[in-house]
Amino acid sequence: MTGSVVESLMAVAPALNLALAGMAVVFGETFIGKGLDRRWLVSLALLGSVLGLLFTFLLWEPASTASYSVFQGLATVDTFALFLGGVILLCTILTLISSVDYLRRFGLDRGEFYALVLFSATGLWVMVATTHLFIIFLGLEVASIALYVLAGYFRKRDRSLESSLKYLLTGAFASSILLYGFAMVYLATGTVDLNGVAAAVESGEASTSVMLLALALILVGLGFKVAVVPFHMWAPDVYEGAPSTVTGFMATAVKAAGFGVLIRVLTVGFGSYLPDAGTMLFWVAIATILAANLVAVAQSNVKRMMAYSSVAHAGYAFMALFVLTQNTPGASGEAVRGLLFYLPAYAVSTLGVFTIISFLEDRRGRGLELEDYAGLYRRYPGLSMGMAVFILSLGGIPPTAGFLAKFHVFGAVISCGVESGSSQPLALAVVGILGSLIGLYYYLRVLIFMYMHEPQEDDRQFRLPALGVSFVVLVTAVLTLWLGLGPAVGFGAADILGWAEAARP
Amino acid sequence: MESLLFWFFSVIAVVSAVLMVCFRNPLMGALSLAISFLATAGLFALMTGPFVAIMQVLVYAGAIMVLVIFVIMLLRADEASLDRERIGPFRFALGALIGLPFGGFLLVAVGNFGGKVEAATSALPPDFGSMKSFGRMLFNQYMYPFEIVSILLLVAIIGVVVLAKRDF
Amino acid sequence: MADSIAWIPGVLLLGAAVNGLLTLCSAHRGGPKKGMVIPFALGAPWIAFALSVMAFFKVKGGEVLSTSLYQWFDGTLFTVDVAFQMDSLSAVMILVVTGVGALIHTYAVGYMSKDPGFGRFFSYLNLFTFFMSILVLGSSPLLLFVGWEGVGLCSYLLIGFWWKDGAKAQAGSKAFIVNRIGDVGFVLGVLLIISTVAASGKSVHDFASLEAFATGDGKAALESPFIGSFSVVEVAGFLLRLGAFGKSAQLPLYVWLPDAMAGPTPVSALIHAATMVTAGVYMVARLHFLFVMAPTAMAFVAIVGALTALFAATIGIAQNDIKQVLAYSTVSQLGFMFAAVGVGAFSVGIFHVVTHAFFKALLFLGAGSVIHGPHEEQDMRKMGGLIKIMPITGWTMIIGSLALSGVPPFSGFFSKDEILASTLHPHPAFPGGIGPILYVILTIASLCTAFYTFRMVWLTFFGESRVDPEVRKKAHESPAIMTLPLVILAVGAAAIGFLGVPHALGGHNVFGSFVRQTVTSEVEAAHEGSGALLLVGIAVAIAILGVLTSYWFYRVRPSIPGRLFAGLGGFGRLVASAYRVDALYAKTIVNPLTRSAKRIFYEVIDVRFVDGLVNFFGSFTKGLAGLMRLFQTGAVRTYVFFMMIGAILLVWSVFSWS
Amino acid sequence: MDVLDRPEGFLMVAAVLFVIGVVGFILRRNLIVLFMCVELMLNAVNLTLMAVARYVGASMEGQIMVFLVMAVAAAETAVGLAVVIAIYRKRATVDVDDMTVMNG
């Protein structure tokens, strides 16, 4: 349905709230000046994102019967968009809360930071709520540019600036390649709206060689954003140097949006060309899982290890994309649903970990080595408990969100193998499970350091975890367990898997 | 006549782009890039895009390149860094390793694009590419991306302040 | 609701949670007070045991208890509830888990009383029991897997409980890696079964529906060829078995278990003898309906089990560390169990699980008491004559040893005899001749078992004391909280065998027929009433022969060379001392035998092959990681270079495959 | 046949410009030149979009996109130059190969 401006604005209300809150924060910071209590700005930012989440819930019902196509079809607000948008908003809220204490400790508690997080989230939301390739590009750029700046936010630190620069250079390069891919789609079909593209592909008017080139280039560009091998090499450096809470945001919200766009572009736009991408997705997934897990084993910096872990998780999620190329309708549905479930499951655990990492980081950017986590449970029992939950979830041990998510994806891959009779999916599943095996090794090492090792000579003062940090760790730990125990555990809440099911494009 | 112009602009655009990569002094590179942009603007004009061509000259070749040159002057590259920029055979081979196959793929794919096309300018709407029709389309149909770009520019402003303002 | 079996895991989880919270809340002060920990640490397993007994009586009446908490997975591919069920098989197992578990918990209160990590230890131990109850009571393979991973994790935490030095950490990694190799097999096997079920349009996955599927309309799908000539169920069976081998320490994945003895002794007793390591046997019995369809893989299991039984027993002869003897003995006994379930005698295998749980827990706890007495000494050559100092520990351990050796009428005799008898009636689809071969291998293993068990008894409790006189003064019997569980377990180890008196001896095999309420396959039924009186006679003879040989070697003959060398004065006495004679015998008789066994099976398989494999994985991983880190130069241009290489490969691949 | 009757000519020029940008990005070390290479790549995309708008889509959609891409490029350049200036202040270098504090 297309309608009035009011309806259009209502449909994109979640993004609108984010953007308006961002502007309000910037103006608050600029005009009210130095004497300002920044808590007001944070509250404003939170208000915007919570309202955004609220609108997401309000829009869900109407969107599930007939999706909104507003702004002359440039924005498509369907359950898929709302689902991913909800994940993005959740990540935003948690990032905002955990950043307050972090920034305040370094004396950098300024409105610009929150505004940039909000604008970045706006861009990501715009990205997933459209079928128009060009809007995807614009949303991506808004989000990316805000993140380039956020990565360099601690500009007194060498690492932060270097992280920003590396992200900016490689990101701009990858964006150009992605845009060239979009231009190729435009060339092949004369339109950049995915529905139009699908129609052109169906009618056979599209130029095959150009479409295939476009497919490869788009996979390069988006593969960069979600960080899969061999387009991942920026990720460890950028993740390590960026402020920890920003890293958390990058590893979760950006990935969610990136995978959302990948699913949308691949399933809606490329229909009959997908089987041609099967082999390449296969090798990308295998290379990602093996390389990332192996290199992660060799890391001693927890933040950097988490960066490789996030690359590895992108590999597991890529397995689900591979299923889409195999012409197995049953397994494909399961794969998309599994992938959609994977994103929030992975996001809550990862955000929890990065919140704890940010809390343990000191003024000089130390406290990130594995040795610094030795005997942590003595000093911070609650945080250690939370960390254990997150680590087990990331390692895929039941009954946590990570296990359930992984099981869904692996299950989809294997049932794809049974359905198609091909051995490729089975090989992929074996590699995936092998990868989780290696993964557990370095994940559990964190636990061992925290619980088994004696704390080192301790020159750092004990700090009571700030309210925000405790809150985020508690919420993410509860969500990790809740998602893992399964959808129907009490509280009358609707189930995420059910939402993921309804959100399938 | 017009196809001569095409060759003229194309050769200038490509040659000055190559020069941009080859000049060791970034200032010379920036000037070559500006020339390449101007030539591209000419190509835009050939394709019935007068308004976009003007924007190309004003925004790209004008504003952005001036900004770049300004920054280059500000940071003054020394002789040592110019020396390190020398492209030896190994680096050249690396470039060729990437450039040749990738370029080959791109050229083969777009060169063999055999779709149906609108050849004659008369087949297009009469005001195709004019500033008026451009503005009307931008502010009606494409209001949404326009708004997004406005946020983008706001983000860029904040970003520059955060990163480069002295007393932040 | 109140009598729901979900309370069994519930109570255990509560205990773990309370102790965990207590530990966390008092972490700054270095742990909670013991008085606060004990009520929950002991209350949880004992209440769980009481609940299990109550439930058991219902099951005994022919009822199958089940309770479903909520739906865990739903969807196109599979629907799985978080549900528990208790049939006769899981009833037996849960009684062992909670009963033996509660006793070991009680013992551990005494054993760990001086350890600073008291609260933490019990929260892990309760958590372990919780996961074990999930493993046993879970109504679907997935829930079984939850328990499976959970016990693995707790085991890992508990082995590492006293990790301070690198060598023990190494042992932990070994346990971890070997177990994960098995787990890969398990997960793949489960996923393969689930996908097969899903491919035939079904989505329910509890054991009952799986059995209905496997014996009903899914038979064809499961038996269709999958990889080469192997059917789906053969492949899945092989994969699942790999998981069982990893968890239950079978060749060649057994190496982690002896190393796992680095943990506190109650942990060895509970996890590495009585419960967790039998999970593999339980899993095979639980999925018996799948395994009977895969005779090739079953024969494989039986052979691997029998070989493990023999090899571990021969290694056990040469060990001097009391816990190592018991560790290898456990590996060997697990081999017996696998031989039994491998030939299709599932109830017999489970019977041995039960009896073994009693006598091996008893032996481990006794060993713990022995170690505790002479102050952390594990070397048997420095013991001897301890029966005078610690009589309760001594006599209970002798009962346990008699049971382990298979001397009638102690429990091990009945279960082992049944295993031996059942090998002569293997799965009908087995190639002929396997049965007798298995029988011979296992009989030799029984002989070795009796020998090394009583070698341990003679060396530890009898003869002259070789304990350091300083230490001997301090050596003492353990407190009542440790000896009481020993006594109870000794009663169990002595008497529990009468549940399964075979028909050949005029019994009714109550146990077997109870388990067969659940395990109802034709292959299983074939074992009903097997076992002739002759076989019973052979088994008794073998056990007694083993005991007597060791008596001859370690008690009788030492005096002969002693007299012989008496004329040589001090030197002669030195040689005549048991330690020297032991060395002499070791040099002349035992060593040539065991050394070759050790060389082949310990040095080649364990050190060269599996350790090599583990080390290889380790160094290979590190090397590869190092190699890949070289590319991660930090330079943006490198990154973009590899990105473009990737881009070129992608473009090339789409063009070449279209 | 006239080169202006078909888009292939423009497209190939654009492809060549794009590849020059890519190769320049890999070969050069001066940060500002790297940004210029990205500009060149975006410019090449713009040329492609213009050609498609003129010959294939026959609608001004492509031209609007070109306009917006220019804005994106401007924003990217502005932020990029800001980072370069911030780095130059700290390290007094604009060589990308010096930015390797983090690796492995």
C-alpha cells in the first residue's frame, strides 16, 4: 500500500525516532554547552531508541498482514525489516547503556558519541527496511561513516585512530565495490528495485554475464561488512582498536543488518542465479570457519580473540546462506529462520561479552589480555557468571541461545544434504562442527583463566560495576538463557523463533 | 562529431587517472584527478545529463578537490616519503596481478552486455536531465533518499568535529 | 505436578544454584562457610535419590512416567519438548546416579573438608549430577545431548579443580580434545537421524517416536544406502558410536581417562568411574532400536570393547599408582560393557554398569581414603600393611576387589558371567566365529582383572609396611563421614548382584527382565536364559585363578627368595623385601608380558598415535594459525590485496560454474 | 555504428577507471592518494550509472543516484581527511604502511 506522508512517516517511525533523538542529542550538546549533565542526553537517546522499539512492536501486527511500501516504494516495512530492525534497536539500546559508564571513566562522555550511535542505527534500519538497492547503499553509508568516526572516538589513543583509519579506508573501498555491483544490477535489468529485478530475471531479459558479475561483487561488498574470509582482515584490527562498546555494536548490529540485506538481496533479487553462487558460498563458509577459529586460538588479547570469534560466527551464518543456493525449499525455509534466529542469539551474548570487556578496560586501554582475566571470579563474581553464560553460548553449549541457533543452522544444512542428496552440505556441516570444536578450545580458555587461575599481582582498584554495566550484563545473560531454554518459557512473551518464522521474506 | 568528443573525454579521463596513480607527488596526483573528473563531466554531458555534469564540475572537481589539495598542502609530504612511493617491479607485478584479471572480468562482462537500449536522444523525454525535471524528481519521488543523505552529511559534520577539532 | 519426575533434576539444579550463589556472594572472603554449603550440597542428591526411589516403584508397576515442561524446538525440521521420561532403563540409571552420587557427595564432605574451594567444588558436583540426571531422564536425543555436553563441561571443570601447574592443564586439554572428537560424531549422528526423520515428513523426536519410526515406516529410509554400500543407520550408528567411545574411553579414545585422575578422588569415583563414563553405554542401550539395524557397526563395537577390556587390563597390571590401576580397570570394565551391548545384550551391559558403579565407586573412594590416610601417597610400593591402620577401608575395599574380580557371590561375578555368556550368543547377523573370539578375549581379560585387582590389595593392605615411618605415625583411619559411604557401597557391591542371578543358577534374573520392559528387541530377547552351568564354572575358575596367582606372586613367593637370599645378609634382605621381589618378578615374568603389551598398546597407540594426534592437532593448529597470522600484517594494502584476490576468485567461480 | 548509440563504450571507460582506482589503492602508500583512488572508483560507478540511466533505464533515476553518490563521496572524503589530520598530528606521517600497530 502507498499512502500519505503521515503514513509513510509512521511506517518508518523506528528510524525516525532514532534520527530525531540523534539530532536532539547533538543540539543539546551543542547549545546547552559544557555545564550539562550528560545523563539527560543519554536519557534522550534511550527514549528515542526505546520508542523505536515500541513502534516496532506496534507495527508488527499490521505489517504481518500487509507490508508497508512507502515513499514511492523506496521503503518496505515488512516483518522481515521489523524483525531485523528490532535486533538493531536492541543492540543500540544495550550499547548506549553500557557506554555511559565506559565513557565517563575516560572523561569522554559527550553527546556526539550517543548521536553517532543513534545515526548509525538509523542507517542500519534504513538498510534492512527497503528493497531498493540504492537505499541500501545510502543506509549502509550513513551507518558506516558514523562508525568510522566512532571507531576513532578515543583519538588520544593510537590504536583507536588507526582502527578508524583502517575501517574507513577498507570500508570505503568495499562500499565502492558494492556500489559497482549494484550498478551492474541496474545495467542488467534497468531497475534497482529488487522486485523489479526479480521480474526482469524471471522474464529472461536480464543479461546473464552482468548479473553474475553483480552477484559476485555484491557478495564481496556485503561479505566485507559481515566480515567473512577473505574479506575479514580489517575486522580484528578495527575491533581491537575501537572503543569496546562500539566494537560490540559493530559485531552485532552491523552484522545483523548485513546478513539481513544478504538474505533479502539473494532470495528476492537473484532467484535463478543463486545456484551459480553455491560453490563460492561453500568455500567462503569453509574458509571463514576454519581460518577464523584457527587464528583465534593463537590470540592472547580477549578483544582480538572476540573479533576472530565474530568472524567465525559469520561463517556459521554463511552456512545458512549456502543452503539457499541448493534448490531445497524445505531446508531453505529452515535455513533462513535459523539464520534470523542466529542474529539475536549471537547479538545478546556478544554484547554481554563486550560490555564486560569494556568494564575491565582501564584508562590506558589495558586490561584486555587473557592474563588480566585470571581469577576474575574473585573480584567480580557476578560479571564472571555472566561471562560464563555468554562464553558457553558462543561456544554452542546447551542450553543457551548459541546452541539453539547453531543447531538450527546445522540442522538446516544437514537436511539440505538429505533433501538434495548432495555431499556438499554434509561436508559443510562437518566443517562447521569441527570449527565449533576448535572454537570451544579458545572460548573455554577464558573460563579457565577466570575461574581456575590465581589473580595476578593486582594494582588495579576494585570498582563496583556501574549500574548500567550490571544492567546490561544481567539483561543479556537472561536473554541468552531465555532464548536457549526455548521459546515457550513463560512470561507470556511471544517467541523469537515464531517471529523469525513470520519474518521470512 | 559527438563521438569524437567521446574519444577525447575518455582518453583524457583514463590517462589522467593513470597519471594520478603514477605521480609520486600527491599534489600532482590531485590535479590529475581533477582533470579526470572534468573529463568525466564532459562524458556526463554527452549522455544528456547537463545538470549532473555541472554538479560534477562544481562539487567534485571544485569543492572536494580543493579540500584535498588544501589538506595535502597542510601536511606537506617530505622527500623521504616521496622516495618510498617509488613503484618498483614487485609492486608493479602485484598491481598487474590484481588489475589484469579483475579488469578483464569487468570489461568482458560489460562489453558483452547486449541488452535492448534507447539509442536516439529523441526517444527520451524532452526534458531528460534538465535541472527542472531533476529537481522535481528529487523532491517528489526521491525525497526519502534525499533525507537520508541529509542525515549522512550531518553525521559527516559531527564526525569531522569529533576527530579533528583541537579542544574536543 | 508435585510427584513429577522433573523434580529430580530440579532439586539438583537448585542445589547447584544455591551453592553457586553462595560461592559467588562470598568470593571476596574466599568462599562460603562449610556449614552453609553442606545442607544443600548433600540435601540435593539425597532428596533426588528419594524422589527417584519413589518414582522407581511406580515404574516397577509397569508404568512409564513422563512429564513435559515445554516445547523447546518447534518447526518444520523438528519438534522437541523439554520432557523427561522414566522407563525401566532410565529408572535403573537414575537410581545409580542419584544413589551412588549421594554417597559420593557425602564422602566428599569429609574428603574436601580442608579445601579452600569447598563451596565451588560442591556447586560443580551438584551441577554435574544435575546434567547427569538430564542425560538419563531426557526423553529425546537432543536432551540427552544437553546432559552429555553438560557432564563433559563439569568433568572438565572438576578435573581442573586443582590445576595449578601446566602438566595437569595439559591433561585437561587432552581430555577435552579427545572428548570433542567423540562429540563431533555424536552431533553428526543425531543430526543425520533427525534429518532422515524430517525427510520422511515427521518432526517428533522423542525416543518413543523414534523407535516407532525405526521399527515401522521409517525402516526403509533408514536402511537405504547412504555412503557407498553403508546404509543411513550404519553411518549414523558409526557416528554415534564414536561419541560413545569418546565419552566412555574406548580404544583409541581412552587416553584421557587415566589422565583425568588428576582431579580430586571423589570426582574420579563419581564421574570417571560410576556415572559419566557409562553414558556411552547408556546411549547405546537407549538407542538400541537403531543399533540392532546396523550389525556391522555393532560387531565393530563388540570387538573394540573386548580389545579395550584386554588391553586396559594388561596395562593395569604394570601400574604402581593406585588410582592409575583403578583408572585402567575402569577403561577395561567399560570395554566389557561395550562388548555386551555390542553383541546385543543390552540389559546385560546395563547390569554391569550398575554393579560396576557400586564396586568401582567403592574402590575409588577406598583408594581416596588410603591416599588420605598416609598423607597423599598414591604409590603402592610405598604402602603395605595398611589393613591394620585402616581396617574399615581395607575390608570394604577387599569386598570391592572381590566384586571386581568376579568372585562369587559378589555382584561383579553375576554381571561379568552374563557378559561372557552373552558373547556366545551374538547378534544373529554377525559373521560366525566372532562370538567365541570375543569370549576368549574377555576371559583372558577377566583373568588379568582378578590378577591386578588383588595385586593392588596385597601390595596396599598386606605384607610388611613400606610406609615411611614418619608418615606412618600420622596415618589414620578416615572419619565416619567417609567410611560410612564405604560401608554402604560395600554392602551394595556384595549384594546387588543377586538382582540378576542367571537362570543357569536357578535364579530369575529380576534385573534383566525389568530392563527388558524397555529394551524390547528380538536380538535382546535372544539372550534371555543364555548361559550354561559350564560357563559359570569357567568364570568362577578364572576369577579364583587370577586371585590365587596374584597371591602366589605377591604373598607366597616373596618368602622363598627371601630364604634363599638370607645367607647373603643385608643385601639378601634388601632383595627379599617385597619391593625388590616385586621388581624381580616384574623383570622376569610380568614385564616381558606387560612390556610388550605396553609397548604395543600404551606406547604405540596411546603415546604415539593418540597423543601424537592430539599434539599434532595442537602444533598443526598453532602452525597454521601462525602462518595465517603472517598475512594479518596490519597493513591496509595487504588486506585490500587479499580482498581483491578473493573478489577475483569469486567472479571467476561464478563465471566458470554457470 | 556510432559509439554513442550503445552504452558499451561508456561502460568500458568506467570499468577501466574503476580498475585504475583499485590498482592505485593497492600500489600507493600516501593516505590522501588512497582516498583519491576511492573517489576515482566512485566516479567510475557514477559514469556507469549515467550510461545506464541514459541507455537502459531511460529514466532519470540513475542521475539522481549519481547526485547522491557525489554527496556520499563528499562526506567520506571529509571524514577521511579529518582522520588523516588527526593521525598526522599524533604520528607526523601519512604513509599507510606506518599504520600497523595492530596486527596478527
